[in-house]
Amino acid sequence: MTTTTSTVRLNWGTRYEVTVLDLGLACCGVEVMAALHGRGAQTPEPVSADAPEVAHVLVVSGTVTDVMLPAVVASYEAMPEPKYVLSVGACSNTGGPYWDSYCVTKGIDQMLPVDVAVPGCPPRPEALLDGLRALHRMVTA
């Protein structure tokens, strides 16, 4: 299993710059990359900052194993305030088809405060963008 990270800056008209840190842990990571970096995705091109210290939105996508969980939690803890979590896909939300495996976390919401959960296996890129819009409504409300 490989972990990919990428950072995309989103201008939500807030007084701070919202930066997304994507922890692509499995197949859903590909859909997240397509949503954030695809043609016509309505988000800027990625910047070269792959550090949680500059991110405000943590996107957890794919299967979170018990071995990977400490790294995911450490990434969240290293983020500055305000910070938000998007859980993307069935595996991240509930453990997905691997929920009964001894080594799979049964949903990242058991360890982190998830603000928006995007369902699907895998969710379409448009679903992730809808999740980001839902988070935007929460932040600006």
C-alpha cells in the first residue's frame, strides 16, 4: 500500500487560505486526485507543499489499516487550526468491504472528528467536490 499526498489551495473567500492535504490510502485516492486535479475540476493546480503543517482540510480516502492509523492521526494533529476532516469512500467511512478484517479501522470517525463523509465505493470525483462544497457551507455559515 502506498500513501500519496498532494496539496491544493482553495480560495473560499475566507480570511485564511484553505489548503487540502490528501492522504490517498487506496483506490479512493485515485478518485480524489481526479477530483482535485482533473481537467475542469474548478480547483487550482496543486502546489508543492506536502506537509500537514500548512493544511486545513485533511482528506482521508481509502482503507485505513490499524498500522497506518497512527500516521493518519499524526497528520491530523500536525495541522493548524481551523482544521477539518473529509472521509472519502466506504473504506474510510466504515471499513468498507474489509470491515470484518482484523487489521482494518472500522471508520476514521472513531479516531478523528469527521466533518463530512462522502459515500461510495469509490465515490465519483463529483461526489468529492460536493463534499468540499458541503464543508464550505459549514465553514461560511
